[in-house]
Amino acid sequence: MSLLNPRTKDLEFSGIPGVLAISLGLPTLCVVLHQLCNDHYHQRGLTIDLDELTNFHGLSFSEIAFNGQVWTYYLLWFFGLVLFDTIIPGTVKKGVTLRDGTSLSYNINGIQLSCLFVLALATRWQLTHGSMPELVFLYDNTLQFTVVAVIFSALLALFVQITSYLPLSGSNGKGTKERILAVGGNSGNWLYDWFIGRELNPRIGPWDIKLFCELRPGMLLWLLLNLASMHHQYLKYGQVYDSMLLVNLLQAFYIFDGVLNEEGCLTMMDITTDGFGFMLSFGDLALVPFTYSLQARYLAREPLTLGAHYIGFILGVAFVGFYIFKASNNQKNQFRQGKLPHLKSIQTERSTKLLCDGWWSLSQHINYFGDWLHATSWCLPTGFITPLTYYYICYFAGLLLHRQHRDELKCKEKYGKAWEEYEKKVPYKIIPYVY
Ligand code: NDP
């Protein structure tokens, strides 16, 4: 094996058993969460009714997984967005420097695409006088769409795994036709590499599959699912409750912040380090839209009036969380661009510096803390009748802890002594004075 693509020796997630368990377990979780939140399920507290959980209203597995209409709409949605993503002009930005010394160009057109998306929604609203049959269809067939998205993400991961073995059409920065593989996804075991992602940046022509999946089909479908739940509540109860409106507004804000600031994603671990396999394709295309929209789906059948005081409190939590998340990420980005030279830092042997001042003196991942706090504000509008709607912050805490652990291992190896010094200066990992 050449130096460009070293063989992966340390397997994550306890290797094959862990990868298999996650690949089967998380899609099952998506279906279970859907079942616990559908209109027919009457759940209180922690009691779970197994009969209702497995009640698919007479639909067989093949009717759920291979519904022709759902597949058609899903494929139109995915490839329609691919088309818009590639033809809408944007600003060309360079990604980080890759192992072969080159960097990829990305067409950043999130603002243009978001404007078009909002315009299309408004036009449909106008044309259908608010009846929006596509939102009704989406709400009524959410389970089918969930299963279709899971199957599609598995197939997409298989597709990129197969293409990762093909030589490049041109040559890479080392003058060979070898693709750059992810350091963690080149174990030689098919199942493991399919899960983690073998190729670092799979592309078809200028279309970057990883960045696209990260920001377009899943994030915008999450927005549509929330709107479909709000629409359902309106049709069912003749009004939209303040809790539903708040969840929609807070999450729409986060979604558009991600889609509009896509340039910031170019330095995220998912883009710079992780391969694109089932872990990311499933996360982006299935887990994000179908489980992050759970609060709105729950409120669609359990409307709740919050009142001004509680709304004020939730907005306060959202603001503080978002401010920490945004300000800390911005500070690190600006520092890495050499814009904040007055801040204290530690020189590494790689001629880069580790920031240990400002937000980054409080904890090693203060941005995770802000993100988690902000996510809490999405759960609070659902009240305290069921723990179900708090699933998201539990899952997200697990995701961020795992990410912190992976990043720590990476940085320890990459920065050696400088990282040890950094850990002494900034001992807390995520929450200042707690952890
Ligand atoms: P970070 O933004 O914390 O980036 C970690 C990397 O930054 C390290 O690998 C290292 O990279 C560099 N770094 C770490 N510490 C320092 C320092 N003190 N000074 C300078 N550089 C440093 O992590 P992520 O990329 O994981 O996350 C980015 C954002 O995305 C976070 O706010 C997170 O909350 C959010 N996120 C949200 C998710 C969601 O589902 N909503 C999922 C995942 C992330 P290098 O090797 O280049 O030096």
C-alpha cells in the first residue's frame, strides 16, 4: 500500500460487530421513533405499547419499502437538488489541503439555492391556496419515506465504495491515478469500509457527493417535514399552536444557518477527515430529517400552548446556545486565517497554532456545548409529558462525546507535545468546570 493511502489498522466502533449493530440498530430506531410519534400511538411517560409499536396498519414490509410513488418523489427530490446544486452559479472556494498537496474547489451556492427553495414553497402555497398536497402526502407517508431514505443511503454508500476502487480519470497531486482514501476507512474489510466510507471526497465531475448530502437533501427535507407537521396541525385543529410555531422557527433558523454558511463546513471533521460511507449517508439522508423533526411531529398530534413567559425562557436558552456555538466557531475560523494574532496560542511542530484564549480557554470544544444547549431549546417546547421528544439531546450528547474522543485521539497524534501543553492549559473537554 502506498504512503498516500495507508491501511487502516485501528477499527472504530469495536470493529465489525459494532458497525453491524449500528447499521441495523439506527435504522430500526428511526422506525421505532416514527411509530411512537404517529397519530395512533397514545403514549404517556415511559410506557411503551408493543402492539401499537408494531402496528403498521395492514401494510406489509414491501408496501412500506417499495412504494413506487414514494420512491419516485424521493428520487425526484434528490436528483432535482443535484441538478440545481450543479447548475446554480455560486462562489468557488478552496477546501483544506489534501494529502497529495492539492485542494478541491467547491461551488458555494447555498444562498441562491435557499432563495429558490423559499420562492418555490411560497409559489406552491399560493397556487394551492394553502392546501399543499405535497406536504399532506409527506406527512401521511413519513414512514415510507423513512425506509426509502435508509435504503437509498445504503445504496449510495455502496455506489461510492465501488467507485473508490476505480482509477481517477485525471491524475492526483502525486502524478498517479490513485484516489485519496479516508485514513479511517481503508481497512480492506468490505463491510467496515462501506460503513466508515473508503473514499475521502467522492465526486462525479464537479458534484461533491459528501458536501451535497451534508447540506442539501437531508437538511431541506427536515424543514419540509416540520412544515408538513405544522400544516397537519392546522388542518386537524384549525390553528397553529405557539409551541409548533416555535419549534419550526428555531429549527428553520438552524437549517438555513447551515445551508447559508456552507463555507464553514469545509473545515469540519466530516469533510476534512471522514470518508463518505453509510455512517454519513445514513446520518445525512435519514437520521437528520426523520428523527430531528420528531418534536414537530409529536406536536402535530399533541398541541400545546406555551405562553409568553415560557417562550421567553426557551428563546433565552436558544440565544445563549447559538451565541456560544457561533461566536466560538467564528473565533477559531478567524484565528486559523491569521486574523486574531493577539490571542494566546501554542505553537505546534506543524507550523500551526492551537488557540487557548477567548472561547477556547473555557473548554476544548466549547462550540459543542453551545450547539447542545441550542438543541435543548428545540425539545423544551414539547413540554414534559413524554421523554420521547428529548431523544434528540440524548443522541446529540452521545454524538458530541464520541466526536470529542475521536478528535482528541487525532490531535494527540498530530500535535504530540503541543497538544499535551494545550490539555494542561485548557483541561475541560466540553462543559467548562464540569467535563
Ligand atoms: P471543531 O470545530 O471543534 O474542530 C476540531 C478541529 O479543530 C480539530 O481537529 C483541529 O483541527 C482544530 N482544533 C481543535 N482545537 C483547536 C484549537 N484550540 N485551536 C485551533 N485549532 C483547533 O469540531 P467539528 O468539526 O467536529 O465541529 C464543528 C461544528 O459543527 C461544532 O460546532 C459542532 O457542534 C457542529 N456539529 C453539528 C452536528 C449536528 O448534527 N448538528 C454534527 C457535528 C458537528 P486541525 O487538525 O485542522 O488543527
